[in-house]
Amino acid sequence: MLRKTWNRFSRFTRRSFLAKATILAVGWKLSPLLSGERLFAEESSEVGVIRTMDRKEAVRRALRLTPPPDLTGKKVLIKPNFNTADPAPGSTHNDTLATLIDEIWERGAREVIIGERSGPPVTQEVMREKGIFELAEEKGVRIVNFDLLKEDELVHFQDDRLHWKDGFLVPKVLYDVDHIIAVGCLKTHQFNGVFTMALKLAVGIIPREGTTYMRELHGSPDMRKMIAEINLAYRPDLFIIDGVEAFTSGGPATGQRVDAGTTLCSRDPVAIDAVGVSILKHLGSTPGIMNIPVFQQEQIARAAEIGLGASVPDQIRLVTDEPGQDNLIKELETILRS
């Protein structure tokens, strides 16, 4: 089997990342670049906090508060949360997805792709049950099922820092597109993940069919560290976390549903997850959320350690587009730092 290997991400953009690759007879290989450098280059990370129960409004406001790069003539991949077909926050709400697609087209994109795999349910069935094929046809969007990719559509990602025993395969399309927008939900995770937001969204880039990756992940005492490490293999330009409704316990498919009325947006997956965990603390959640300081959460701590984003609370700046949210912002800042 030909192996296509990406060794280490760096602070470079996706296009310059590809440009620095050397094409070998056996496939793609990237020499290690700037080992140990913080991948998220900004000294501080903004997280937008948007208060509304209207998902369409939330997406539009998120893209104004944290604008994506120039999408004119670009290929854009949306990475949603389709773990199952359960209603939001069990999976990405179709209103959120449809509005984001419209906004991307309006910004002049050349192509829009939805890329995802589900699990344990079969991805095709999850997308069918959610009406994603009809939505994609209506909006002129291409669907890439990460579980149906052929060998030459996958690359092997390896990095010396991984707790994964031999790295993992990821879709080559993640490196072929110009931009990625990741859209997650605000919720707890009852199966050792503790919470599932931006960082855990990356689990869905690893194919399940024909691999043992999920068995390795779920059987490891380092599961939460391994979740964070998957994010070394791809670099979304923007994260949106739909917290119109949240699970404060249970999850990821079903749980204690709360009207949280909050959507988050950021370019930093560590910062947005830290704020998301703070919101769950604010709402009242599981012992795994309430009893552990935000930056001691294993997903967040590991992601910060390997340079994926903010490494301390003081690097996070909360912003809002709405007057009158000072009390919430101050409370979240207090929780972040407690």
C-alpha cells in the first residue's frame, strides 16, 4: 500500500503548507517544519459571544464578528457535526448549515463542500435521515463522505508528539481546499470525552470504515489527549459553535437539553472550547465539567501544550456585537480564570 504522509503542521497556511511539500515516487511527504512552534500564531485569541435563539441570525452575526478570509473564487469545506442524526445539539442543525452555505456563496466562493463521517451510525444513513442530500442539491453543494474515500483520496498523518501508535489517515481534500469552516455544537460527552465542541469535531475527519482508529481511541487511557492531537492534521480558518441549545449532561447524541441561546465564533479551537466549557459551568453541568478548572481539562490542556491555540486564560479576549452583555462576559471571564 502506498503511504502518503504529512509530517507536522506549522504556522504556514494550507496553500503554503502544500507548496513546501516534496512529491516523492511513493506519494506526498512533508519534511518536519519548525518543530515545536505554536501553530496558532496570534498572541491573543478573540472569541465572539452571540446571544440569540435564532440560528440563522447567529450565523450571520458570527461571520460579521469574526469574518472568514476572502472566499472569492475559493474552494470552501464545511466540517459539521453529524455524529448521529439526532436533533441539535445532537448534530448540526440544518438551519445553521443552510445559512452558512448561503453566506459562503454570497462571499463569492467557487465551490462549497460538506465533508464529514458519522459513527457509530453509517454516514450515508445519517445524512439521509437529516435531509443533507436534498439540502446539498438545493444549495449546489458537493458532499464528501470521509468513510467512502478510496486509498488515493487519503493521506497518512504522523507526528512525533502523537499518542496514536502509528498516526492516522485523513482525507486529502482537507489539504486540497482553500478554506475550512468547522461547525460544532455545545454539549457534554458522557463517553469519556467530557465535552464535545471544536476540538472533538476533528474526530470526524478520521475514517472509521476499514480502520481500527476508533477502537484505538476509545480503548486508550490517553483518549482526550488523542482527541486534541487530531487537530494537528487540519487547520480550520473559522470555528462556529451552535449553543442555541446545549446538552449540560449526557451527549453526544442525546442529553439534558437547555436553551442556552449562545453561539460562539473564533479562529482558535482551544479558546472557543475554553469559553464553551465556561458556558457549561455557567449553566450547571456534570462533575467532569464543574469540578475541573477550564485549562486543566485534558482536551484543552493537551491542545494548548502542542500549540493549537491559547495556552492560558489571559490570552483569550471575549467580544460581543451586542450592548448589555457585560455581566455575562465578566462572569465567563471569571470562570475561565478560576
